[in-house]
Amino acid sequence: MIVLEAQKTVAARVHIDGVGLHTGKPVRVTLLPAPSDHGIVFRRSDVTDRDNLIPARFDQVQDTQLCTVLVNGAGVSVRTVEHLMAAFAGLHIDNVVVDVDGPELPILDGSAEPFVRMIESVATVGQRPPRRAIKILKRIEARVDDKLAALEPDDGFAIDFEIDFESRAIDRRVGSYEITPESFGDLLSGARTFGFRHEVEFLRSRGLALGGSLDNAVVVDGDAIMNPEGLRFDDEFVRHKALDALGDLYLAGAPIIGRFIGYKSGHALNNRLLHMLFADRSAWTYVAAVEDVPAQSGAAWAEAGVAAAER
Ligand SMILES: [Zn+2]
């Protein structure tokens, strides 16, 4: 049975502690329920002398060299938001205040899985009015050098990604993922950040990646993987790039109905693609998001959603 999909928020306040990848400092992230049509908004609770609210939107993105950084008009920023954004995208969370007591989200295990577990530990509630989505109407593409990021019309949401690295540990890999709340956990959420040993050493020399370790990233040295436990997936690297793209695209402010195609793409190109999409009003339209639910549970779902929205 096809029904309009409810907006969702977290059912209760929940938090997770970790360290920032670049600062190496402890940081706590607390999710708070938010009303419908609120969107996802970061709040730097350690900043009290200026506007500390930072909407999770593509046009707030500034630096995308190493991670995705959001900045508000008062110059207050929060970095490394992409894995939490991917968890929100994957689980269809629309409205939440993300309290962060420092400049950077915790890296945790380098994947989105700890964020997914945090959200699932409190469950979600449906809200009215229904969710709206951005339907892609024509192909939009961003290119730089040999890298490509594109969006095409599609019935659902899918990511096609290809990477091509000289290191034989990473290699050329192609992945194609149909993303739903059911498939996200198995396909992408556990894929970890990766980097090269020489890059990590260079970043450290500049005072970055101070929290980085083999506990929160896959580190590649030449053709070898340094992590003693090896990989979680045979093609973990391309899955992580798809996870990053999922998080970056959710900065559109609504879920996308379309197919993302990435070739060696990264945070900067993913962000440029969103700017190009929104600059072309004929390339997309808002539609009501729908979901396919078992006929039996449909009525119960609708009642639960309405009840939650009216609380
Ligand atoms: Zn990442």
C-alpha cells in the first residue's frame, strides 16, 4: 500500500561521546526532537556570545578539502558533519537539533554506524505534514579534471559510484546502491573513512588528524592495509565514498528522488553539484514523499504518525 510518508524526528533526547578527527578533543553530540518543517540544525552549545545555530544546508558549506564544514553568518562553524548527515538520510530523519559542544563532530569508528545505533536506541516519531522530496527532472552534472558528480531522474534514490586508485589495496571499484531505510544499514552505514599513511603524517605535521587512529579509519600504506582487522567489506572504500555522497546530498534540505552518479567525486564536487541543481529551476521539483507499507500495518502507521504529530 502506497501512503504519504510522514516527516520524522527522534523520539527523545540522546547523545554520543567521542573525539574529533582533526582536533583530537573530546566532543559530545546530543540529538533533540524538533517540530515538523524544522529541518536539521546544528547548535554549537559551547558558543554563547554569537548566533550558534547552523542549518544543515548546502549553501552553508564552506571548506570541503578534508571534510564537510558548515558555517553560519556569524562565522560559527561545525565540521565533519557528513557521516551523521548520512545516518539522517539513510534513516529518513527530517527534523532534529544537533547539539555539539565543540567545533567538530566525533569521528567514532569512522563510519555512520554508531550514529545509526544512537538514533535507533530512541526510535523515531512521525510528524505532519507529510515529508516532501526533491524530484530530479533532468540530468545535472558537475565536472572537475576527470572527476564527475551527476544527478539523473529515477523512481527511487540510488547511488552509482566508481573509484580508481593507484594503490592496489583500494584499486578501481564500482558500486551501485539502491538506498532505502531497510537497505542502508547493510549497504553503507558501516563503511569506514580511509586515508593514506603519508597523508595522515602530513596532516599531523600541520596539527590536523590529531584524533586519527586505526580505530577510526582504514589507513593504506602503498598497496597494504595497515589495520590488523582488515576490511569490513571487500569494497569498503567505494561504499564509504557512497556514504559520504549520501550525507553531502542530504544537505539539499530534503531527500532526493533520483540517481547520483559519482566518478572519483568528493565533498567539494558533491556540493558544487547541489549548487548547480538549485541554480536550474527546471531541473527539479518538490513532490510529496511516499512509502510502500504492508497493507496491514498501514492504518496503524497512519494513526501512530498522526498521534505523534498531535502530541
Ligand atoms: Zn567520510
